[in-house]
Amino acid sequence: MKIDEFPQDMQPHLLPAHEGRLVYRCLGCGAQFGIEQLLYVCPECRQVLLLEDANFERLKAVPGAVWRRIFDYRKMLTVPALRGIYRYHEFIGPVIPLDAVLYLGEGHTPVVRANVPLRDELGIDFYFKNEGQNPSASFKDRGMASALSYIHSLIQRGILSEVLAVCASTGDTSAAAALYGAYLKPRIKSAVLLPHQKVTPQQLSQPLGSGATVFEIPGVFDDCMKVVEALSEEYPVALLNSKNAWRILGQESYSYEIAQDFEYDVSQLAVVVPIGNAGNITAVMSGFLKFLEAGVINALPKIVGVQSEHADPVYRYYLEPQADRRRFVPVTVRASVAQAAMIGNPVSMPRVIHMVERYNQTAGCQRVFFAAVAEQDIMDWQLTANRNGHIACTHGGEALAGLRAARAHGWVQPGDIAVLDSTAHALKFSGFQDMYFENRFPEEFGITPNPALVNQPVYIRPKDLEQVPAPGRPLKDEEFRRFVRRTAEDIAGRLQLRKRA
Ligand SMILES: *Cc1c(COP(=O)(O)O)cnc(C)c1O
Ligand SMILES: [Zn+2]
């Protein structure tokens, strides 16, 4: 719809006019820094940063009801820059000119309700939000759209000329970074560091296909991260890991979308998020807090963070109920099917600590919960979800296993509605499904296939046939007719079909 066709009172709001004054805020010493430079940690105390809008008060001056109408009307707008995560421009990047915005189709992912059998099994109404339907097939595209739109704006303003973007990854970050970097060719070149043999073949093929330089490093993600940090400290590179606060900002869109998807009534919701480096759960909490502060929503949903028992440092930290006695201890990770979350020393841990405290304080009660789930449950629930029409990967399975745990603990009850972050597409991690179906998980995973969930192709070759077709050797006439008839008979037999009368 064209702007002059919208209701008159909406027209001035459709294109974002709010000018943000974004600053990096250090979570250690509280210092703030201008955004003209690319900063990842505080130059003074080395702590991680978050971006804050010093003009946020002005957003509060707009009534919540007006914001809700703005976002709803923007759905009908065809301006490319506002089609993705920047529908919420005022909250996500109010310093990025619309012509610097990169839009590759990210965001506004489907919210798919679980069918009746699955809802009955869990004893609660719930939805998957399919982040696997983003362009590189994971939620990482949200943060990458934000980080690269910002870098693009710096290039447009002549502050940067050429950028070498680097990241370490458990697979999906590099896929997204390479994709968005490729779009800004030749001003941006990207290099990604992956832990050797710790990403899936699909995840490896993605940055290769996008033309990034791909390095494989011995060890696990935490080791790669250290190398990337050393690179970013000593060489002129742009770091695209979630240490980069612009990534967090973009991922807040996930919460804004949930608010809009549920007509801004989120008080009964419980949002379930798998945790790896903890950037995503930080963004999810931050997004809901900002919408609450601006009056777009009137309550905070519950948040359930989920980790695998094989990589659960955040869960362990919150086992101690008394805040002043909690102590963060990195863990040594073990093999996990939630491979993109196999992280023992999450970069965003200080952000999580900061946000959880604010979140619970603002809510006036505990609204954030953490669960650890078994590898076996992750696989079983992923396969169960997919047998009920979903496209969850292992991390979506982790979220579903986490919902089960949250039900068992009584953190969520019937009457609540859960929204599960299905963080990537099943196809990215289909190798784990193969291992399950073929019963060849190495022992370290601790996974035994449940026969009821196993599925295998059935090879049909009627024994009484002498000839079957082969590539370049088709059958002819009666031989071919016999092949078709006999094969159909065998299949019908296995499916226990009776011939039409
Ligand atoms: C990155 C990733 C996660 C973990 O997100 P964090 O922000 O690192 O906590 C979970 N699932 C998938 C599929 C991912 O790619
Ligand atoms: Zn500091």
C-alpha cells in the first residue's frame, strides 16, 4: 500500500523519524562510548558492551496504542528497508539510514501452533517460532542484518572503506555472516573460523558457497573464539561474533515479533530459548524489556533458558538461588547434538546476569528460569516434533525438552502459552537424525534410539524379477510392465493394501 493511502493520522509515523542517540554501555564499569568506532569490549575494563539509546525517553512519549498501530500498519508497507527486522526501526537501529539497511528476507518468521496430539502430550498450548525459515536457515540472520547494516552505514558515510569481517562460529553465525557479507561485496570480505569437524556438512557448505574464506581450527568453539579475539585486538578487522553488540540489537526483533504475533498480549506467554553463547537469550529479554518500558506491551512474558547437560554453564550458575553467592565457572563441554550451543564459556554471560536481574526486578517476581536437559531428550523431542509437522532442528528439540522440564518444575502451567524458539532448520543438523536412525551415535553422546522414532527407507526389489532398470539401461515392453506391476504389488503388500473391488 502507498503511504498516501493510509489513514491520515498514521502517515507521519509510517517512515521512522525518531533519531536515536546510540552509545555503547560497558556492563563492567558503566562507561559509555560513541558508536563511530567499532568496539567489542570496554577499552577501560575489557567487559562486554550493550547498545543503549540515550534518546529512549522520546519513544516513551508516544502512547503504546500508537506504537501498536504503527507496527501493524507497517505490515502493509512495501518499503524494502522496513520489511524485515527494521519494521521496529525506532527500537532496533534508530541511527541507521533506510538506504543503508540490508534486507535479505530475514525476520517475521512463522509462528506455528503445535497440533492437538503434541499439545496433549505436553499438557500445554504451545507454538514453534520457526527461525529456520530465515535466509541462512537460523536466527543468526537477525543479528547479522543489524551488524552489517550498521557497517554499511559507516561505509556510506566514508568512515570505513574496506572491511574484513571475521567471526568464530559453531556453524550458523558463519553461515549468516558470509551470506550478508557477500551481499555487500566488494566493500566487505569475510573470513570465518570453525572448529574442525564440529560443524555439520551443511553449515560448512554455507560460508564456502557464499565465497568467504573458511578456516578450520583444532579444538572446540571456545578455542576458535580466543583466536578471533586475538585477531580483532591486533588487526583491523570487524568482529561479527555476538560480542558485537549490534548483533544483540538485531536479535531483539524476535521479541518484538512475538509481541505483535500475539496482538501485544504477552502476559500469558512463556518464551523458551536454547542457550549457547547466550547472545540470543540476552536479546530476547532486552527486547521485551524495551517494549514494556515504551508501553507497547503491558507485562513481561516468562522466559525459560535451556541448555544441554553436556554444555550447561548458565544453568549451573543459576542453580544457586542466592544472587550474591552465585559464581560463574566455565565448563568443559562434551559432545552434544545441540552442537550450535556447545559452548562452555559464553561470551554474553555478563549480559545474561545483567538482564536476568533487570527482568525479574521489573516483573516484581521471578520470570526467568533455566533448565538443563539430557541429550537423549533433545533428540527424542526433536524427532517427535518433526513427526507432528514441525521443522525443528536439535535446538528446537532442546527447547521442547526444556518446555517439558518447565512443566515438571511448575514454572509454566496449563493456561500459559509457550513459544519455542526453533532456532534453525532441521536440515542443517540432519546428520544427527541419521545417526539416531542408524544407531551409530558415539558413546560420548549417551543416546540410544527409541525404535518407535526410528525411520529407514525400504528398498524394494522383487526377487522374482531378473531385470530391473538401471541408469542408462531402461527396460522395454513386457519386461518393464512386469517390473512396474511386481514392484507395485510388493509395495501394496508391505502397506497391507487390498485391491480395489
Ligand atoms: C547460535 C545458536 C544457538 C545459541 O544461541 P546463542 O545466542 O549463542 O545463545 C542455538 N541454536 C542455534 C541453531 C544456533 O545457531
Ligand atoms: Zn568498562
